[in-house]
Amino acid sequence: RDYLYIPLGGNRAGTIRTLRNYGIMVLEETAVVTPRGLQIAGTYDLLDMNPEQAFLADTMREGYFTVLASHNPDFAEEGAGALYDLMLSGHTHGGQITLFGYAPATRSAYGQKYRSGLVQTGGDQIFVTNGAGYGGVGWMRFRLFAPSEFAVLSLRRSVRK
């Protein structure tokens, strides 16, 4: 089989328990270093759990290229840039409803800035994927001109001079 169907729980705790039962590591304010020397860290959702940067920083090792997974791209505005080289986020659904490349309402406190794609702010790089889902309630649960996506990023070592 080329895929694994995992029936996720109906709440956060149930989902995490199910993922762990299938051997999937859940990165909550933690970091791991892959055999190839890439550090991957994960943080709580900015809106749900109020991430602790100091605690996360204590779990990270220095000297590694670090990719931080943070559901909400607004976390980049919390001064966490020193923790990562690249941050991967979602949350905004590409604007979910867009008209001529503009989203009238976004799920970010920073408007269009983190709607979709690669955002470079200062020395920080944040990649925001449209993801596959959508938010909303009742009949308002749909997307319009904000296509779902599964992004594939290739990271390559650079030669330092």
C-alpha cells in the first residue's frame, strides 16, 4: 500500500494520541535532528497554546540548519526568527476566498502578508502553504480562487566560502 489511512480523534488530545500510536512523532515545543543533519522543530499553535520560545530554544541544538513548523505564520512576528532558518506554516488557506489575487478577509493579523507562498521579512524566510482544508462554519465552509495545494520544497546545502 502506498498510503496509510489514520482515523484521527475528534479533538487535539485524541489526534495526538492516535498519531503517536502509529509511530508518528508530534513536535510540540521540541526539535529533532535528522541523520542528514537537518534540525526540525515544532511549536504549539500561536492561537491555541501560546508557544514558549524559551522552552523551544532549550530543546534545539546550535549549528544546524533549522526548519520550524508553526501552524500560524503570525508566529514569525513574535521575534522567533533567531530560532529557525526556514519556517513552514499554513493556517491562512491562501486567503480561502480570493478575488483577482486579493483576499478580502484573511486568517492573519498581518493581512495579505502571510496569505500564501514564500515571505521574506528581514532575514527570516517563511513559507505559507494554502493547504488542503478550509475554515468557516455552516454553509460558509468553501474555497473560491484559492486552490488547495501540497507543497514540495527541496532543500540543498550551500557551499560556504
